[in-house]
Amino acid sequence: MSAPLITWFSISALLIAVYGLYLGLFVAPTDYQQGESYRIIFIHVPAAWMSLFIYMVMAISSAIGIIWQIRLADMVAAASAPIGASFTFLALVTGALWGKPMWGAYWVWDARLTSELILLFLYFGYMALQSAIEDQRSADKASGLLAIVGVVNIPIIHYSVEWWNTLHQGATVTKFDKPSMHIDMLIPLLLMAVAFKLFYAALVLVRTRNEALYRDRNRRWVRELVEKL
Amino acid sequence: MNWSEFFDMGGYAFFVWMSYGLTLIVVVANIVSPIMQRKKVIARIKRAIKREQLTGG
């Protein structure tokens, strides 16, 4: 059922990423302040957006799972956690690699960076609860509650650059005004963001399928399916 | 622009290519990990089926 979708998402993610990288690395002009170092933006910002987006998917699916007892929602949440954690990690390390040449430090304890680090720990906490609690329904409930409570961190991350004095630059794209960015830089950035989203879509399908196989390992449909493999 | 200029990234080669290299690693890990996970789950279920057949249920 999900196999053609996985193929479709993967191929379009790859094609869009290749085109986005071509535009970002070869076509986009040099930044007048940051030189070529700004080209980290084409992965840093999409990765950071994904870290927030996947967290919201995880929290909303957890809520659906807890309120309406929909097993598929719990599986989507559990499948999303490691992917979200990996994008959060990527946002943090590419940020460090961009911070060093621009700010002179890989890491500073400022609001944006610290709240993003807390996001990584929320993902880890979710995964730890999932694997530590034997009974699947209790595991989903405990980790789901953590995910829901952790949502308070999302607006903190987004608005941290306005609420506190921070080294991190303010929003350049997600604001109501026109994006304050050259169009030749903006297009590859948005293409990379779309590619990352499609990549996540493919990954979450694959991982949700794995979750279903594992959780229903004693059920007939899984037994019949596995015997054919 | 020639290739060595491109790879030099205006002197920021280490930071830019480290970022892109790490991204590649994270992308590959994200692809490999669920494939391995699927294999492990299927192997585990196959073992369980075999065990149940041997013990008669």
C-alpha cells in the first residue's frame, strides 16, 4: 500500500535536492557580509525547520493516539522521533560550524541554541521512554505525554531571537513582511526545505511500517506476510 | 570560477564541507537504519514462527 508512495517521495526528494544544491552552491551569489560561509544556510535552515515540523507531527499524533486510541497515530509518533532527533542534531552541528567562522565560537548558551538543544533532549526523552517501558500502550502514553508537554518549547525556539538578546540572527523567511533575502538565495533554500520534507515523508512511512510489523508481531497478518518473504 | 576556487569556498572550505559532509552522513544513516530495522524485525518474527512450530504451538 505504502510502497509506491515511498518510491515517489524518495525520488522527488532526491531530484529536488540535487537541483536545490546546484542552485545553492553554484548559482546563488556570494553574501556581501558572510562570504561563502553562508552556503551552510541551505542545509542548516531546512534541518532546523524539520526539527520543529517533525516535533509537531510527533506531538499531534501522540495526542490523537492518547485521546482517540488510534494505534496508527502512536506508530507515526514513534516512527518520527529518531528522524526528528537526527534533523535536530544536524541543525545544531551545522549551526556550530556556521557559528565558529561568523561569531568566533562553535557554541554559546544563548536562547535559540539552548532551546534547540532542549528539543534534542525532548526527542531523546521520547525515545528513551519508548524503549524503557515494556507495555506498548503505557510506553505510548508516557512518551506521548512528554511530547505534548514539550510543545511549549516550540514557540520558545521560534521567538527566542526576538524575546532575548541573542547572537543568532532573526527570521529572514518566516515573517509577514517580504523575506529579506535575495531571490537567488531564497529559491534554493525553499527547494531544500521541500526536499527535506519529502525525505521525511518517505522515512516516516518506512519506519511506521516497521513499527506495525513489530507491534503486531504475534498477529496473523504479520505472520502470513513474513512467511511469504 | 574554477574548481579549486569552488572547493575553497572563499576560505571557509572546512566549515562548509564539514556541514555538507555531516548532512550526507545523517541522510545515509536515516536510509540505512530503517532498512536494518526491518530486516531485524522480520528475522525475529521468522525465528518465533520456527520456535512455535518446533514446540508444537
